[in-house]
Amino acid sequence: MNEMTARGVAGVAVDLEPYWMPFSHNRYFKRHPERRLIARAEGAYYWTVEGERLFDCLSGLWCVGHGHAHPRIGAAIERQFRTVDYSPAFQMGYPETFRLAARIAALAPPGLDHVFFVNSGSEAVDTALKIALAYHRMKGEASRIRLIGRERGYHGVGFGGISVGGMVANRKLYPAAQLAGVDHLPHTHNPAQMAFSRGMPKWGAHLADELARLVALHDASTIAAVIVEPMQGSAGVIVPPVGYLERLRELCTRHGILLVFDEVITGFGRMGAAFGAERFGVVPDMITFAKTVNNGAIPLGGVIVRKDIYQAFMTGPAHAVEFFHGYTYSGHPMAVAAAHATLDLVEEEGTFARVRELEPVLEDAIHSLKGEPGVLDIRNCGLAAAVDLEPIAGEPGLRALKVFEHALRRGQLVRFTGDTIAVGPPFVSTPHELAKMADDLRAAIRAAR
Ligand code: PLP
């Protein structure tokens, strides 16, 4: 077996070369696939093809909060396949999709009561940006063409998402292909002011006033929407400063700018509430969601909008299409069935309360890593946390990779990006598992020195 082949599930040899892995170091992975090929998943654990058990510290990619292979979700998907496997998304409807829209609207903040379904977070973001631009135009304010994102923001990989996103690696190859007229707020992470904050940092609300500066620069009449993650997940759990989101809300309201919360990570439980909007007490005009809505079982995302935004589109002859947008798999019956089963679990098991109970356990566990070699900062909010590590001189990203590999040897699958380690454990984790995760991470950090 050469370095590009590996033993797959049930020992079948797999050629690793043809698959171009997303957001991955393909060459390194294909040379070192040990402990990185998954054979089975159940509850809060994966098993590798070598038969080793890994605690799923990031709930997949922030999506499998309720644990893997949940029998309720599996049964719903199987039943759905036998009932209606697929039905056309355009000009036809499947009743369960309508019922899901109503359930999601009921969970959303008051006033956000219409749902447009898509298949991913990236599609949700691009859909929300299109709705924002079209909405102003429908309302006779066609000059509102600017979109404001935020540094270090992650809004997926569509051209809209990378334009408002603030991660240079995702943007730099496509300068000419990005949306025109986009500007960015500063990010809110300032270690000098807030290192090792537990929960929301006290410093930084004033950074929202940068929106006032952008309004003064561009004029409100040119700005359609501001999009932010209430808590920046992919950048490494950057938690909003106390009062920051409120100020953004005030400024958007004052200037007629739509505020979009990208809740692809924060929606459906991760914050100990249905949405970050509820957790942080700030109501946006639109929410994008995906991931945990159906426990990552089948791709599903969406945009929740205020009634008057929906109503603004409902003009022209009743027989005409109102919004020329949608996907073949919008509101896919299988994904919808998985979402209903997931929301049943949320209701029956009191998931949000469980996350709130676990939050201080995770907070204590993760902050116990303060003082370990090379740990520069630790942040947490809801059931999410991140640890910044001092980079190895001249080799950014290598320290976190080493920690990741040492953690794997200890049975922990953490997420690493740059020199940050992130965790977002399953809602079904036990306090013991969270403590063990932090202890194993401590050992990995020490070993990676
Ligand atoms: N928006 C946010 C806030 C995300 O965290 C992500 C993915 O992590 C996305 C959008 C993109 O979602 P997807 O990968 O499903 O396209």
C-alpha cells in the first residue's frame, strides 16, 4: 500500500488521490491519513478505520449537536424516503415543508415569520444578500446597493459570501469577482483589552460606531444591509462585546439599513437558545441558518425574514413569479423530515436548557488551559470555545496542526484553523466528557511544544 492509498471502511483499499478535499491540506493528508479516515459515527463519537474512538469536539463541523446516528432522525429520513423522496420545489409544494417554515418562524424572534429554504450556509447568505438588495429596490430605494460585512467574518464561499466575509485567504484570489460597493466593519477581537474573557467581553461596544463612520462616508442612502455573525464562529469563537450588537441594531434602524444575523453556527441551540438573536437580546431583520437545523443529517439551510420584507416582494399580477431565485433542492422533503425530527428532539429533550447547563462546565474546563505553554487567549460562549496558540516562528499554522495530531492520539477530534483550536461539543456531551476533552487538549498542547 503506497502513501496515497489507505485502508478504508471494512479494510477495502482506497485511492486517496482523485478526491480534491475542501478546505484541506490535500498533500499532507494523503501522506498522513492515519486516524483521519472515519469508519463509523454514533452519539458523540467517531471511530476511525483503524478502530480508534474519537470524541467529536466540534459536533462534525458545528452541525451534529444532537449526536450522530440519532435513531429518531434516522427513522424519519427512512420513512420520508418511502413516502415522498423528492418533490419539485418550484410551483409545487410539499406540506411538511410549509409546516417546517411555520415551526422555524415560531422559534425565531417575534416579527421574523417567513422562511426561504436553501441547502447550505453559503446559499443562505447569498440568498439573504439578494433579498436585501431586491427589497430596497422594490421599495423604491434602488440606490441602496452597498453591503457591509465585518473583518474576520465567515459567510461561506459563494461570491456574495466571500465579498462580505473578512478572511483574506478566502478572498484574495478573486478581487475582480467580488461584489462592488462592499465595505467592512472592524472585527472585535483585541487581546490587549479582552484576553481570557469568559463569555462576552466588556470592552468593544464602541467598535459598532464604525458603522456610523461608514454611513458618514458612503451615505445611508447607498447602504442596503449589514451582515454579521452574532458570534464569529469560524474565525475562532469571537464573542460580541457587551452592548455591541445593540449599537449595530440602533444604527441600522436609524439609517434604514437591514441587519442580517448569519446564524449558521449560532442557530438552533449552540448558544443555549433558538438563535443568537435571542441569546444576545437583539432582533435582526433577517437570519440565515443551516447546520444544526436538522443535525447535519441532510443539507438544509434557509433565510428567515420579517413579514414586511416578504410582503415587499408580493406585488404584480398574482400569477407571476415574485422572486426569481431558488434551488432544485430548496426544502428537500428528506432534509425537511430530518429537521422535523430534530425540532421534536429540541422540544422533548429541552436541548437549549441542556446547553445552558453545560456552558459553565465547558467554560471552566477550557479556561483551565490558561497558563499552558504558548496559550495566548481563550474564549467561550454557549457551547463553543477557542484557544489561540503562539505560532511557531516562520511557520504559521504548524503549532495548531501538531496540537490537533497529538489530540487525535488521545482520542479527541478538535478543529484547527491557523493557530487556533476550536471546540463546539455535542449538546449530548456529559460534564465528564467535557473535562476529559480539556485534559486531553492540555496534554496535546504540552506535547506540541
Ligand atoms: N455562514 C457561517 C456563519 C458559517 O459558519 C458557515 C460555515 O461554517 C457558512 C456561512 C457556510 O456554510 P456552508 O459551509 O454550509 O456553505
